[in-house]
Amino acid sequence: MYLSLRGVSKSFAGVRAVDDVGLDVARGEFVCFLGPSGCGKTTLLRIIAGLETPDAAQIRLDGESLTEIPARSRNFGIVFQSYSLFPNMSVARNIRYGLECRRWPARRMAERVDAMLALVNLADHAGKFPHQLSGGQQQRVALARALAPEPAMLLLDEPLSALDAKVREELRAQIKDLQSRLRITTIMVTHDQGEAMELADRIAVMNGGRIEQIGAPVELYERPVNRFVAEFVGRMNFVRDIHGHDSAGVRPEHIELADLSSCSPEHRRGRVERSVFLGSTTRITLRVDDERLVLELPGRRDDLAPGADVAIRIPADALLRLDAIA
């Protein structure tokens, strides 16, 4: 493995922020650390970067130990939530700054800056200053600056969370395109499950300083190992006494509407509590007996207004057994 972590732990004031984490990341892989605030994902990233000293850890990059190597010598490109650009430097100078610190030859430096500007589509903005750019453009400068020194790895600490939804969507597509083209090993911290599922080859879901599960997005969505992962990755309904299971989960898109006249044992009747049109889908909240279930149906459904009676069917093969896992 390109990056190998073993026994990584870190406490603050007696509280375990990272608890005996082990992880392998392949060369060229894109991994997201996903989890709620306080789960340890940023602390783990900072330990990898060398910005935080672990209480215990074995960290190896391409077979070499990083334990005693300071952050400035690890050759990692890092992008933070705040753009951290130098306000008194132009776009080109911001990108060139790290190369100057490494004493690159002037000609090679100029060629690299031009290449980075082209890579993030900012060649026409080279002479501008950060305050003259939009938030999305500033974050692209930060990405170009991180990539300019040809880093061994790219570390992203919630780089999109300060941007509005439309810009965030556009920029994460650009990040994925850049990572795929450069094949640079990348680790990104996020609390946005949609972001993680769109970008990552694998997602490490964290909770309480530990990795609950790591796997491809489809694996986590379809085969979560416990209730925490099931609830955090996508939406999940939890139901009782269905097809003989004490406890089971079902995704909103897998619940089917049925004919109200049906009396089959696998059909249940309910009433619409809420209906939200989301463009391509409509999200319906139902009260079924003493349970509240959420359905997601394609398109617009004006026939399912609050107060409407409905019947539903939950196919046996759509159920995820949760009574067998924590």
C-alpha cells in the first residue's frame, strides 16, 4: 500500500479524538473521511499531514516511515476550508510561492505556474488579487498552489464547505476531474455524504474517533455494517415486524406504493404527513401505524398531499437486516 496507518491515536484533555485507527490507501486512490463534527476526521488528516503529533502511530508512505518527518518535509499538498491565500500576492504569485520556497529554477517555476493556471482554468486571472476573485475561483487557486510542487499526496480539509451549493457542485466535479487526470493520491475530509459518494473511490465513515466502515460508496450504501453507517450514508427507514425480522432497514426509494384495496399481508396502510417536491423527485413522509416512513418517488406527485391515504409494499429483498448488527 502507498499510505499505511497503524495504531493511530490522539487524545485532547483526556478525550480520545482518534482511537487506534488503521488504514491503507493505494497509490492514486481518492479516499474520503466522512462523519459528523467531532468524529476525529480532521484530527486524523492533520496527523497524516504532520500538523498534529499523535500519541501513538505508525505511518508509512511508500514503505518509508513518516513518524519523525516534520510537516514541511512530507511534500504533501494541503487545501483547507479557508482559502489561506496571501491577499497581497497575485494569483500567479500565490501559486509560485511554494516553488520559490523550494528554490525551483526560475524557468521551471514559470512553466509550472503557467501549467497550474491552465489546469484550473484561471490563465486569464493570473494578475488578479484574491479579493478580485469569487470564492470558487479562490479555492481553485488554493488547489493549484497545493498541486504546483508536485506533491506526493493531496490532503483536502473540507475545502468546499464555505461555498454556496451551486459553486460547490461545480468545484467538486473539477476536483474529481483533476484527481483522475493527475492520478494523485488524495484524502479529503467532509461531513457531506453526497460529496463523499460523488468523489471517493472509498469512504471511511468515522464515529467517536474510530473508522466504523470503509468501502466503495455502493458498498456502504447497500451493505452498511451497523446502524450508524446505515443512517449516515443516505436516508434509511427503520421498521419492525416486517417479513419476520425484529428490526430492519429500507431505503426510501425501495418502498413501493400499492393499491388501497389490497389486503395482502405484506401491504400496509398509512397517511401522508408531508410532501416535498425536490425537482427530479418528491419526498413523502408517511405515518404507518406508530412508525414514520420516508419515500422518494420520481417526478412530481400532487396526488400525495398531506392527509391522503396510501398503501405501501416493502419488498423482502429490499430489507437490510439490522437486528443482526449493532
